[in-house]
Amino acid sequence: MRITRLLRIITVALRFGLDDIVLEHERVRGLRPWVSRLLFWRDLSTPRAVRLRLALEALGPIFVKFGQMLSTRRDLLPTDIADELAKLQDAVPPFPEADVLATLERCYHRPVDEVFATFERTPKASASVAQVHFATLPDGTPVAVKVLRPGIDAVIHHDLALMHTAAGLMERVSADARRLRPRAVVAEFEKTIRDELDLTREAANCSQLRRNFLHSPLLLVPVVYWDYTSQEVLVMERMEGMPIGRVDELVAAGIDLKRLARSGVEIFFTQVFRDGYFHADMHPGNIFVALDPVNHGKYIALDFGIMGTLSETDKSYLAQNFLAFFRRDYLRVATAHIESGWVPPETRIDELEAEIRVVLEPIFDRPLKEISLARILVSLFRASRRFHVEVQPQLTLLQKTLLAVEGLGRQLDPDLDLWITAKPFLERWMRDQIGLPALQRRLLAEAPYIVAALPELPRLVHRRLLAPAAASDTTVHALAAAQRTRNRWLALIAALLGAIVVLLVWHKGG
């Protein structure tokens, strides 16, 4: 099967002229005329990026998803290819009803009609990994049932094996390819696609996001019905709304598009900077708008297979960079890179600052409303490449999501100024991270550990301080005096720490 699949890939690649992209390299450029004569029947007038996208679509859903992931790596890809791959749509023909029913009966150990009051045999949506059917629970609750595509694991296994082989060959024959780290890119894709094969993981993602936005006036997230959910089946609340891409219909339904655009930006920055946990697959097919009277104008999030997470360090890095960008404080941008630990410690900060200035300064000649925060990140990654910055996977997901949010926001409101919308949020977040409120919050979080360690603190510090003194020729009397001084200081430090913790806990309780 692998040989057959490999021949299929080679045939598609030749048909769409992907060899022409390879032959652009100076080492093999001389072969281009010979290949052109041999494959004279091909039309290569279409741009290379379009031909690559069409080839991936012809190769099937796994390659489509790989192309979607590649589109996020704008630090590695040329702009034309990254922009074109971002257009890939993950829509494939549905699999047969018999396979759906067989999967459900295997998971539930009984016929489908005994599990659900009603089950619609015609799928509502179909994608590469799963498809969705509408159903009703025995108590009358309307639900959406997501069923994993049968045999998808074997397909993914074979395609990933071919991708790994191709990536290894690329790294062996080309220094440029080694710089792009194709094997690492394929490994990153493998982790993402295998996570999507476990629907309990998606269910957990959905539950977490719902908990984060449980009382939000902006976003609705469906309830997961865990009693009906397994690795191959996900059952969640059925959400009614209109796809966000139908702009004219949204206007006809009375939706304020400018407000909707601003709300989308606020939701994104809330996920990133408040929670450090964000929906990382926000294409228009996964976002609806509620039209019912109670939730009119709220966003509805769907499909939680890909989520991004950010640490406190990541969030601080991003906030400082975004604020520094728009203040043109390139020294602060460079310093944030070094403080994050993503730049080798021997990096000269003045050289990094100069490189960032060269890339970013031209951007600010444009009106603020035309400046793309996502493309600023892209420019930053590219500027940092010569300094051997390792772009973090969570930041590539963030970049992809930010591009989607910007594109969606400006589709709804062409005059949307992301900076005006985002800057107050970022500044509030930065204020919240410094000063007494932040100190109180962090000490409260660490209070159980501080209280447990306080009784041992004098002994541990005393042992540490005493070690060098014992090795010297200090007199016995001097040692005794020094020890008494140390003990007094240790007692004072312990008392102060204890008082701080007690006061903070008391203040929190009050």
C-alpha cells in the first residue's frame, strides 16, 4: 500500500509541477530545461503557491491538514505559499451511513435507536477526521454527534510514514532544507493529527473552554455529554446559529457587524492573556453567531480539536512585545527575547535591536488600522532567524489564530483598528501583572508552600551560612557572636514572611 501511495504522490506532484519548485534551487536548476521538454504537456503558468495548494487538495484530507499546519509556519515559508496554504478547506465527502452506525453500535454495545430518541442518518458536516450528525437524547435534549472516520488511523499512519521519509531525504540533500527543519515540522504535525484522533481529548478541551467562558456575554461553548462520549464518539449540545462567513445574512438578521468584530478581538485576547488557553482553529466553519432572542449576537465556538496554551512567561513576552512595537521601543523587544531564554545568551542585544528596527520600522509608515499584529509576529520571527531563535510551537499556533481573527474582524468591519481594540486590554493586563495586587495574588498561591517551609527556614539558612565560617580560622568567640547575629536576622526574616502570608490570607478572607 505504501508503494502505491508513494506513486500516487509522485504522479500528483508531477501533474501540478511541484518539481518546478524544487528545480528553482541553484544546485539543480540546470535540469529544468530537460524536465520541461520531457513533461511538455503541463501548463505551469499558474503561480507555484496555487499549484501547491491544488496538489495537496488532490492528495486528500491528511495532506490538506498538513498544508493548513504549514500555513502557520510563516517563519519558515515564503509569504506567497503561506498565504495560499491558508486557503485550504478541510471538507471531504461523508463516509457511508453503515460505517457510522457500526461505529456507534460498537461504542455503545447496542443499536443506535436504543441510545438516541432520534438520529439523523444524513451528516450535517464532514471533515477529514470525523463527521457530525444531529440527534436527540432520550430526555429530548437536541445534540450533535461527532463520529470518527473509520480506518482514518491507518491512512494517517501510512501518510505520516511517507512524510517522515521525504523530510529525512530533504535534510540529507539540502542545507536550506535542514534550516527549515522538515523532520521537526512533520513531527509537530504528527502530534497534532494524532491528538485529533481521540475525541475524549476534544471533549476535555471543550469543557475547559466552556468553564472559562461560562458567564461570558460574548461567547457560547456547548455542553459535553460525557455519558455518551468515547474515543470515537463525541456528543455535545446542539448549537443553533449562522456561520459567521454569511455577512449579508447576519446584517439581515439585525447583527451589528462592527460590534461583532470588536467582540471577536476581545474574546481572543481574553483567551490569550487571561486564560493562556485559546481556540487555535478559528476558521469561519468553526464559528457561528447566535440569532435567538436570548443570545442574539453572541459568538458560538465549535470544533475543539486544536487548542493552544501559553505559560505566564509566554503571556508576558507577548504583552511586552506588542506594547513595545507600537511605542517603537525596539530595545525592549530585543530585551524581551533575551529574557525569555529563546535567544542564545551570547547574543549582542544591540545587534538584535538593529535587526528588529530594520524589519519593523517600515510597518509604522502605514495607518494603525492597517497594521497587522499577526504579521508583526511573522516579521519578528524572521528578523530573529539569523540569531538562531527557536520559534516556540505555541507561538506559531497563536500566530495562525491571530491571522484568522484579524482576517475575520476586517471582513466584518473593514475599518476595524485592532490596536485601538487591543491596546487597553494589553495595558490592563500589564498593570495587573505588576504592583501589590500581583504580589498578593502570587503569595496567596504560594502560601501553603511558604507556611510549610517556614519552620525549616532558619535551620536551612543557618546551615548554609555556617558552612564557610566553620572552614575559616575565626575564633570561637567570634563564631558565637556571628551565630547570634545570624539567628536574629533569620528569626526576623521568618517572622516577616509569616506576617506577610497571614495578613494576605486574612485580607483575602475578609
